[in-house]
Amino acid sequence: MFNNRFCKSLTFLFVMVLVTFCSIPSFAGNLNLTYEQVVTDRYGNELGYRTYRVNSLDELPLGSPWRSYLNTKLQSGKTIYEYASSISKSLTKDFNLTISDRDNNSYSCKNSDGSYQLNIYGYVNDFATDSSKSFLFLHEFGHVVMLNSYPRSYDFGNLDYGSDSRHYLDEVLPNHNTAWVEGWANGFAAANNNGMVFSYDLKRADSLEFLKGKSFDEMCRNELFVAKTLYDSFKDIEGGQAAAYDVFARTAPHYSLYDFCRKYVELYPQNKAALAKILVDNSYGTVTLKELLVYVNGGSNQVSRELYNYLASAGMLNGTASNNYASKPKTTQPKTSLWSRIVGFFKES
């Protein structure tokens, strides 16, 4: 009987260890750096491209602008190359970074084997400032973060950039999902780039002035509006960055700023008034009370005392929002999640 009990206990222990091991995500990412070098004849005519794997920056041609690019320092003090090398170890799949002399649009995607592809093309070396150079990498890496953190089946959803297949910071995009995908990448990059999105400084209150005259719905289809809303939630709400990343990981995927805001206030109802203020300020007061309540209160007219007080101070009340206050929201703390296991992503900010 003693032996039988011992065997049963040992079997139970083995099963528990196996379950625990299987429940922990495995991170096996490696950085694979590839260089596409232009090949020319002796007259300078372009013949094609030679592609080869790079194991250190010393293997790049002497005088190559890619050496200086990859040595561009980020806000944290790490270079782009150091950041890519360290962060790749926290990814669930390999991180394939290609630098190319081609003149093309940079992009990120998921490969058929599940690994992540980030291609940066030659025109990036034309940027005059380090903040613009680093932004391009960080923006594309923000897409990789989304692919790595959202469900494995996720692949950006229905993207629509319009007839020219391009996106610009000051344009209203055809749908909310496209603005969300690009806006997240901009907000992530800005948080690691001293607030800069190319020449736009998200720390400035007037960085969205070009959107004046647009409707709130149109603003939410602009990638810089999405970026600034996220960036302000990181910086202006106490614990805002941790909260936003927690929502990003635990309630994924999202297909619009509205979708993210709705899930944000479900997890962090104590931040409703602060988020409402950000939306009002960034929209220059264009957002209506009805629209605002949809984004931060589930569309309900019954609001918390804190949110009611903010709406009153903002001059938005006309008898629509009820002062029959909802019960005081409980403070939510970030739970252990995939995000806490890849916290290295955000050590840069």
C-alpha cells in the first residue's frame, strides 16, 4: 500500500510539472540579420543585389551607411542593433531583420513558418535626424510586437490604404482597423523615441492641429490621432503605460481605437475620466457626449462620479449623462500575462 501511494504521488507530481511546463510560453527567438547590397558595374550602373547573412556589424562594407544606421542610439541608450539583438530573445519566433540598398517601402510581416520579417530599405538613410532614423525601425518593430502578442492566427486584419496603397500621417484612412494597426506602431515607436513620430512631436498639444475641421470618426481613422491617444495614455495616466500594455496583451486582438478603448475601460474603469479627457483634448472638443460615452462608458448614460465631474467641468453635460452614479470602480492591477514575460520590449521607454 505504501508503494502504491508513493507511485500515485510521484505520478501526480509528474503531471503537475508537465502541466506547468506546458502552460509557460516558450521563447526561442533569434536575430537573423541579412544585408541586400547593390551590385554595380565599373560605370556605376546597377546590376542587381547580393544578399548575405551578417553576424556582426564588422561584416558590413566599410563606409556603408547601414553601419551608422544600426549604431543609431535609441532613447534608452542602446543602439538599434543592440536593441534588436536583445529583444529578439523574448520573441516567440525568430526575428528576421533585412537591411537593403533597394529604394522601396519598409514593411513587417509574419512568414509562413511563423517567424517575423522586418525589412528596412535604403531610403531610410536619407533622414536627417537620428530620431527619424530610429523611428522607422521602432515603427516597424511595433508591428512585430503586435504580431508576437496577438493570437497566432492574427495577421493585421483588413488593411486598406486606399487607391495609392500608401499611408501618410496626415490622411484619413479608409477604415478604422488600418488606422489602429499603423497608430499602434506609431505610438509604440514614439514611447521609445522621446515622443517623436518623424517630425511630429506627440508631446506637443498642437501636434494634431491638421485634423481641425474633421469629424471625430474621421479623426479616429487617422494614424497619428490613434498614436497620440495611446502615447498620452502612457504618459498622462498614472500607471498608464503598464495598463495599456496589459490591455493590449490580455484582450487581443483589437481592430480599432474604439475596440481598444472599450476593453481598456472594462479592465481599468478607474481610468475612464482620464481617458475621456485625452479624447476630448486630442479631438479639440469635436467629440460629442454620445460618442465619448460609447468610447469610455460602453455607451451607457450612467457614469461614475469621477467621470460625471469631468464631463461637467468640460461643459459637456446637457442632461444626457445621468448623475445616478455607478458604484465606485475597483482598481485593477495588471495580471501575470504574456506581456509580463516579454517586459523587455518596454524597458526602452
